[in-house]
Amino acid sequence: AQSVTQLGSHVSVSEGALVLLRCNYSSSVPPYLFWYVQYPNQGLQLLLKYTSAATLVKGINGFEAEFKKSETSFHLTKPSAHMSDAAEYFCAVSRAGGFKTIFGAGTRLFVKA
Amino acid sequence: DAGITQSPRHKVTETGTPVTLRCHQTENHRYMYWYRQDPGHGLRLIHYSYGVKDTDKGEVSDGYSVSRSKTEDFLLTLESATSSQTSVYFCAISELSGGSNYEQYFGPGTRLTVT
């Protein structure tokens, strides 16, 4: 069985500050991990993905995430927040060759001017 | 952007009435999914399809049925809508990518209110 836990339903940062959104996963098989972003009144779009290649994954808009097997984590970071980063972020897990994905509950990011 | 449309985008209906939501794709992807999004729950899978006429249940399928008669269309039906089905519904599609993963592409969503 697979599951995802996102720590913190809301995160607030100041513009220019570090963004850190936490995700821990549980999986009985090697996982594939994803981060999606959802802007208001839109569907989700893929931010980045880990599929067992490099453990540090770079995505769009300056975001990156690091797969840490020992910590079962896949935290999302960005060095400097922009107002345009305000959105909801979802961590998700699947397995190699698996077409079903399990999503976390989401973390809403607020960026203060 | 992946070519995925959902209709209607907004709907208000009364308890006990049937409702059908449509998802249409122009990407020729094999897999299609219906999710519902509710605060605090993230996205939960209702039903999915792995080909024409091939569908299966997800984790929250009670009260919902689906059909896929063409590759491009995936319909979600609420046979008798209840207030607990008030939600935002998302369709997604996927296809094998990079030899082993199925990253999903999402439609814009349908906001359904059952009064």
C-alpha cells in the first residue's frame, strides 16, 4: 500500500524567503514521487517528478525536491518566494509501471509582501 | 497544455436528480480518471478507465458510475445526487512516459453543488 502525508495544511512565507513544503511517503515498493501545483480555479499541473534517476529533482518556476529514502521524504523547496507562487501544492506517489497515483491532502502556500 | 476539457464547468442541481459530467481529451491517452477534491482530503479517485469500455472503481466510487465508449470521452454519472456529492470534480489523463511512469494531466474541473 502507498500513502502520502503533507505536513502543514497552510504555510505562510514572506516574499523572498525560503519556501519549504514537507512531504513524507509510505510505500512497500520503490516509489515514484510527484509534486503538483494548483492555482485558484484551475486544475493541477505537474511541477516535478522523481522516477528513480537523480535524487535531486529540478522543476518549473525554480522549485526543486530531494528524494531521501532513509527519511521517506520528498520535500519541495524554492530559495526565494514570489507572490506568484501562492497556490496549493500536492505531493503524490505511485509505483514504477503503475498508472494509479495517490495524492496528499495538499498544502496551501501564502506569500506575504 | 494537454487538451482536456470538462463540461459543464459549474452546475447546481437538486437532491435526487441525475447528473452527468463529461471529460473530453484530444491527446489520445489510454488512461482517464475522475477525482473529487474536498478540503482536507486532497484528491480522491472515484473511477478510472484503462481503455474503451474498460473501467474500474477507485476509493470513493459509491453513488457514481462511469462510461467510456470512445477513447476521447469519459463520462461520470451521479444516478441520484446527494448533498455529500457537492464537490469539485477533476478529470485527468495519462499515458506511459519515460518507459515507466504515468504522470497525469488535469482538466479545469467542474464545480457541482447539490442543494
